[in-house]
Amino acid sequence: MNLKLFIPGPVNVEPDVLEKLATTQIAHRSKIASDLQERISKNLQELMFTKNTIILSTSSGSGIMEMAIKSCTKKRAAVFSVGAFGDRWYKMATTNNIPADHFKSEPGLPTTPEMVEEALKTGLYDVVTVTHNETSAGIMNPVYEIGQIVAKYPDVIYLVDAVSSLGGAKIEVDKSNIDICLSSTQKCLGVPPGLSAASVSEKAIERAKTVENRGFYLDLINVVNRVKKDYQYPTTPATPHMWALDYKLDKILNVEGLQNRFDRHAKLARIVQEWALKYFDLFAEDGYRSNTVTTILNTRGNSVGDLNKELGKRGYMISNGYGSLKEKAFRIAHMADRKEEDLLALLKEIENIWNL
């Protein structure tokens, strides 16, 4: 059965985008491949509101996360977390022998500019990592405001995980002073998993040049140098995914339009959040709730696992709570190309199953 996925990725992919995965194979060192990557880069610059260099990685977003923190930390990283994927930044640091400290917000609360300033004024850190949109918690952090704080510390590199928000929420990379903003294809961009991308500032590039033991496959300088030379990737890229992303970015920018896409995501978020407050409660603090996934507290104590089994029979799928929130919460994603009528139909099914 083809389920309508309301999970925080992967998402349902439009048939015309899937067809692009079957585009005839090309030589990945050809001019066609360079032209393809150049188009993707320019469109991602427009989507991310940046003039910074765009890199691609034949990996999930975690690949570029690891590349970023390993290539840019020379002294010590301040890792801010509001959930499981912020915690992942810290695990990546420690498993790569990168000195780091872990700053965790209280459950449901964001990373604040004040928290970041408190850490940076110690002078201990040369990297800050922030998760823009935490899917485990349904929290969207104020990356612009945090960026204004980071800008006061010229030696600090600002790394932002936008895996589950790029294409669903406006992220002005340059105005936010973000040095590396990374994302993946399988969430708000509406392309199958297997490809990730990031914008990289000259400041981050210059820092990485001074860092030893960056590795090989995930060496930021190796990747950037090849992009700047001829819009190529240093190892074999996933060209089928590139064709699909190229096509999808054109649809986002020139068919739906960026502001329309952002507005649609915000509207869907409001629908789910108002529904959740009517029947349940929300995990994230008001003012910091995600535009792409909502974490709903299971105040009625119903079985989310049983709900999902019944929803599956009806053609839908949502997500249980993540980690410590399993069964204590459930998550409804509203990202990529999800339509309002599909979302309303899902909510009605939940009401019927649980007799709300």
C-alpha cells in the first residue's frame, strides 16, 4: 500500500520528481555533470539567500554535519541541543576526538541567543552548532537572532543543521551570519534520501585550511576545491539524485514560488497546532514551534502504536514520540509537498479512531 507519510522524513515524492531519477546516466566528469551541479548550486543559493559556495554530498545530512564540525573546530565546539539531533552534533564531536561542550535546553524550550552569548563570552569556543529545526521536539530555533550574537565573535564559526527545515521555512543564511548551513533532500525539498547539500562561507573555508586531520571523504577543503574548480564532486556523485534535485528546485523557485511555499508550510503548522491544543497539548514552547513537524503531547494516554496500525489500514502514517518521548507524544509532519486537504483528512481519521 502507498501510505501518505506524515512522518519527519522521508516524505512522499511527486511522481514527476521520481521520474527524474531514471534520467539517462552521464559521465560524472563531463561538462553535462558540471552544468548540472552549477544549476543546482545557483538555485540553492537563491533558496538559502546566500552568496556562499554550495557543496553537495552523496550522503545523508549527517555526512555534512560530521564534515563541518571536524573540518572547522580548531579549539573547542559549543554544541547546543534541544533534542536528539542536537545531541548528534555532540556525539560526532566526541567520536572524532574533537573537544566540545554540550549545552542542553530544558524540555520544550529553544536554544536562545542569551545561552549562546553566555558560552561565547568565556572565550573557550571557536565553533557553535545549532539545530534550526529539531524534529524530535518540534522546536524551531531562532537562528537569525543567534547569528547576531555569533557575529560579535569574529573567530567563531557558526554551523546550522537545517536538514528538516530548508525549503519549508525561510532561512536567510547571509543575514544570519551562518558559516555552514546544511540540509538533506528527503525532507522539505521533497526528493528521495541519498543527497545532502550545504552553503559554506569563505570564513569557514579559511578556518578549515588550518585544521589538521580533516579526514579524506569528508574533508571540507577537498570538496570545496573541486566545486570551485569546475562544479564537480571529488568522488563519484549520485547523479540520479542530482537530476531529481535540479528539477525539484526549479519547481520550488519558479512554479510554486519561495514565499508561497513558506506560507503553505506555516499554514499547515497552524492547522495541526490548533487541532493539537483542542484535543491534547504541544511539547514546544509557543513562539518556537516548528513549521514542518509538530510534536503533540499524548495527554490522553492512548496507544500511539495502535493508532499508527489503524492509520496504516486507512492509508496514513505518523510518527511516535522520539527517544524519551515515545508513547508520551506523537509527531505529525507537514513538510515538502503535503496538501491541506490531505492533512485535514488525516486529522479526521485520528478523531474517528480515538473518538475525540
